[in-house]
Amino acid sequence: MPTPGVAYLAKSTNQAGLVISAHIIDLVIMALKFFY
């Protein structure tokens, strides 16, 4: 699911959402996004 979809669901359901993503070319670059 795309990051904006997780953010929308987190806000609309009053729940927390978590997205873990990694850059395809350089796996050292990772992102952790938390929505509440």
C-alpha cells in the first residue's frame, strides 16, 4: 500500500499506521514513517 494510503487509513480510522520502505538501488537508505 502506498504511504499516502496508510496515512489516510490511520487518520480516518483513528488508528496508528506504520510504513517501512527501502530504496531499491541502495538498501542502506531506509525510511520509517509513523502516522497517528
